[in-house]
Amino acid sequence: MSHTDRIVTEDAPRNDNPYSQGVRAGETLYVSGYGPVDPETGDDVEGDVGTQTDRVLDNIAAVVEEAGGDGLSDLVKVTVYLTNLDDYDAVNEAYGARFADTPPARVCVEVARLPGDVEVEMDAVAYLG
């Protein structure tokens, strides 16, 4: 029988939609998609897509840490959603600066639109073993 735990933190954006910030299943954590939202204000961060990427990664790291992990170093898979693939290099630069020797596996896709009309969103899977 499978057992899962809902992860909730004030350090990542919260909402009243029917999903969890993260769900831990054993040693695996599934982190919901996050845009560049400031968890304190609930507003999208201002700045270029690199600044927005940093905020997204901070939000994901907060959920991982709440689940007992070490943050971004525990990520094994990330999906990046961009509304404009012309932003790929800028996102790659900000993203790459946040990972050491072993970055997680990753997919990047262009989408027509994201909630809140933000430019970037990411979801992730972390291993907490």
C-alpha cells in the first residue's frame, strides 16, 4: 500500500486551487508547477526572465526543504515551460548558475500561455533518500 504526505510551506506561493505544493511518496517528492510568484506578497516578481527563473527555483527549493530535503541539489527531474523559446538562453544561464556538478534531467517546452501570464514555470521531482 502506498503512503503519501502533502507538503505545505509558507515559503512558497500558496493558493486555493485543488492541488498540493508538493507530495512526498516515500523518498520521492513531486513538486507542483511554480511561476515567478513572491510567496510573501502573492505577486509576480518584476524583472527579466532570468530574475523570474531565480524566483521559480527559490519556490521549488522551499518545497523541497519543507519536505526534509536540501533544496535544489535533491532535484532529479525538472520540466521548464516557456511562453517564448527565444528566452531559452536567458533561462538556461540563470538555471545553470543554480546547479553544481550534477544538474537534474530536464525538459523544456514552449507553451501558448501560463497561469498569471508569466513567462516561465517549472515543476520538479526530487529524491530525498
